[in-house]
Amino acid sequence: MKMEIIMAGFGGQGIMLMGEILAHSAMLEGREVSWIPSYGPEMRGGTANCMVVISDKRIPSPIISSPDVLVAMNKPSMEKFTPMVKSGGIVILNKALIDERPARDNIKVIEVDATGIADELGNMRVANMVALGVLIGETGIVKPETVIKSIDYFLPAHRKNMMEINEKALKRGIAEVQK
């Protein structure tokens, strides 16, 4: 088993954290992982993406040219990375910030209002956890309880009050694909 994932959006949307949490979760489950961040010219508001590879075997290269899954949190990310997704791959879109679907018919497109769900939960900063929930709910690549452990691991002491809402956001994302 090997899965290659690109997560992309604006800086400040928690793209890197989403990738780190996924990679850490897979590592906790005994898999080989790689995580490569890529930032645009600015941290907040610029583009940001990361590549995560999860495998049962050694990973010969962490660079992804044809991902199995794309998580696009904004329209520029969808436009840039959707053409790279493998035939039969999955594209997860934050439909709050993306007003169209990819023109491809050989991929599965999952639209989720990650930003709206996060706002409904009380903090728009957890939209990334909603999207991560959709990813793990759709692929089963890692167990939800492992992701919750990883969220706790990455939350700094002064943000531990965010644990409950992050867990709720993750579970809502999982529920979105189980409808």
C-alpha cells in the first residue's frame, strides 16, 4: 500500500499542520512516511502546499508528480494541482472557497463546506481538520483515534483549549463522507 497526497491552500489555512498530523498519524501506525512543505512568498495569504507519502514499504522519493489524493482548500490550488491527480484519484474541495468543479471525469470529486462547518462549530481555523476528516473518512488511510492523538501532540500548551473543537471538526469531516 502506498498513497501520495497533496494538500494545498492559502497560507494561514493550516495546510502544513494538516499534512504533519496525517504523516505523524501514519508513523504512529507503523508506516513509512514523508512530508515536504512548500510555502509561497508569504506565510499568511500566500500559497502553501505539502506533499505526504504514506507507504508500507520504504519511500524511494518524497516528491509527488501524480498524487492519489488532492485536498484543495482554495480555487488556485484546485486549478494548479487537479491536472496532476492520477486517473481514478480523489479531489477533496473546500466548496466554500471553490465555486466550480474540475473538468475531469476520471477522478472522484468530493465537495465539502469545510469553512462553513468550521464556522458552525465556532472557529473557522478548524476547516483544515474538517478536510482532514473527509480525507481519512474516504480513504481509511489512518484511524481517527490515531489522528486525535496526533492533533494533541501538535497542539502547543497554550492551544490545548482547541483540542475539543479540533476533534469535533475531524469527526464532522468523517461524517460528511459517511452520509
